[in-house]
Amino acid sequence: MSSPLHANMAASYIDRFSLAWQDGFKAAIGPVKQSWGAGESKMRTFLTIFGGLVVMGLVIISVFANFWFGTLLISGQERWLYGAIFGLLDAFKTVLVPAAGFAAAAGMFWKGRVAFAVFAALSTLSFSAEVGLYSITKNEVVGDARAAHAAYEQATADKVALKEKLASLGHIRAAGAIQADIAAKRLDKLFDRSKQCTDATATESRDLCQAIERLNAELATAQEAKALQGKFDDVALRLSKMNAADALKSVDPQAEALAKLTGFSPDTVRTGLAVLIAVLIELGSGLGFWLLMPAEAPQKEEAAKPDKRRRESIKKAEAPQFAATPAPEPEPETCTVKKWAAETVIRRKDSYILASELRDSFESWCHANGLTPVNATTFGRRMTVLNFKRKKVGGSMRYEGIAVRGARPELMVIEGARTSSVA
């Protein structure tokens, strides 16, 4: 047989297999489609209602965002007017695309173009309002977080500085004790004789006055330490009222995480997120109702007829050419493999046989009985259906718990350096 003929036969078998697979698939899903056909319209209705609710939610969010942004443009009572204008314009935007579609379907293309142009202008306005609102609210949140972080860091730094100053003063006696010592020194007669240390000429008077000066210096240090301790206690109290977790957490975790992934700055990432959110809201609120508008379904029966005629023409064209080579009938599921297993395979605990040995036994049995063996994949699948267990051990696949009746010479298998006979 020539190579072109081989190629034609292969192509014909491929076409036949494709057509048979399509017919089988349609026959399999036919009852399912019939059973679900009654619920198809209900499912379509449910999805339409659900989609409409989602779109309505996006529209409400978009209108509210525009209203809120309008109130931020100006102070005073006029801000409510600006908010109403922005909100109503955004609500009007949602009906323009369906209106443009209806106008085009009615042949009024100029009206459709005007509606679409107005939609584009209002979408741009709404987009800018949503980006502005996101930026304002995000900056407020980020600013508050940064202020809290800065306040916590400042309080921590003040506490450390005050603690170091107190440590540098060393051990300080209480101010009351120092004042008592000073009072005792002043009761000395030498204090009065030296005219309260203003005329200390004698040695004893000078020693007394120097002692009083040292006590006064110690008293000043004690008073400074008391003031520092008061400040330290205030800072410690302020820190105890702060939430350390909130103060030390990231200012904007989302933007900072995306900045690490993309390499952009957090401010750039925040701007990109504002644009993305605004775009998604505009797409959902502006085009959602238009996307939910029903469309005419194609005529299934007419579309299916050419395909059916094409397959019939293929079958008729190929029938004379391969009339002498009929396609083999598919083997029943439990025919050859089941008969061979019933005659040849026995179940034996703690025994196993290599899959290749078992395959050789099956092929030998088929040749002896004038049958055509199935391929290895089908053989393995049908052995599994017949509840024979297989397992991969040491790189080889084997069946466990079975043996083969009447060991044959062709079933001798070499495993590594060992030769065994399967019983």
C-alpha cells in the first residue's frame, strides 16, 4: 500500500473518529439538556436580576461619590447644591448608552452620536470626581497615620532624653532634707557673725559659708531633678495612652506593598489605585445596563443543518474509497480482558506480577484464541474496572495480590540481575 493511500486512510479514520465523538457527546448530553431545559430560562432570569442589582449598586456608589465630591468643592450651604449637581449628572450618565443604542437601532444615528458624546463628557467629569474623592480621603487617612507615627516617635525620643538627663544627675537627696541642713547651718553663730556670709573673714566663717553654698547648689540640682521627673512622668503617661500597634504600623500598607512589587513610589501607587477604582466604577455604572440588555439568540436549528449536511457528505464521499476496509467494531467493556482474567488470573495474597508480564500473558492468550488484543491503555483501564490493584515500585508498575496460572517461558522477566518465573 502506497504512502498517499496510508495518509488518506489515516485522515479518514481521524474524521470518522471526530464525527463519532461529536455524535456520542451530543447523545450523552441530550437527556441532560432536556432535563435542564426547563430551568434555563429561570437561570437566565436570575442572572439578569443579579447583574441588575450589582449594576444598581455601582450606580449608587458612583452617584454618592460624585455628590460627596461636589460638597467638598465649596464651603457653606452652597456645597449641597454642588453635590446635587454632580450626583444628578452622574445618574443621567447611566441611561445615555442604552439611549444611544436604541437611537441607532431606530435609524437616528445623529441622536445616538450626541448621546454617546454627552456620555463621554459626563464620564470624564465623574471619573475626575471619583479620583479626587479617593485622593482626598486617602490623604486624610495617610496624614492621620503619619501624625500619630510622628507623635509616638517624638514622645519616645523625649522620654529617652529625660531619662538620660536624670541619670546624669546621679543620686540626689530630697529637697526637704537639703533645706533642713541649710536651715541648721544658718542657726550657727558664725552665720550671724559673718553677717549672713556677706563678711566672712574668719576661717570658721568661710568654712560655714562654703558649706551653705554647697547645700544651695545641691538644692538647685534636686529641684531640677524634680522638674525633670515631672516631665518624664508626663511623657510616660502620654505614651501609655497611645496605641503602639497603631502608631508603629505602616502608614499605607496596600500602597507600600504594591510599591515594593512594582518599584514605584507609594504616592504613584496610590494615584494608580485611584485611577483603577474610578475606571472600574465608571465601566460598571455607565455600561452595566447596556451590557444587560437582551440580545437575539441565533437560530440553532438552521445553524445545525449545514453541519449535518457536511458530515453526511463526508461519510458518502469516503464510503466507496474504504468499502473494503470496514472500521472495527468497538470491543465490549467486559469481553476480551474479562474472559482472559477469568481463565488465567488468580488472586493470591502477598503475590505480585509486573504489568509487562501480565500484558505478555494477555497478548499470548489473545493470539492463542484468535483474538485481537486491546492496546496497553485500554488494558490497564479495564483491569482497574475489574478491581485489580496496581502500584509503582522501584520504577516498575506491578499488580499486587494476583498470580498467573500455568507459567509460560515467554513470561520470564529479568528484574535487575534477578530472573524470576511468574506462577
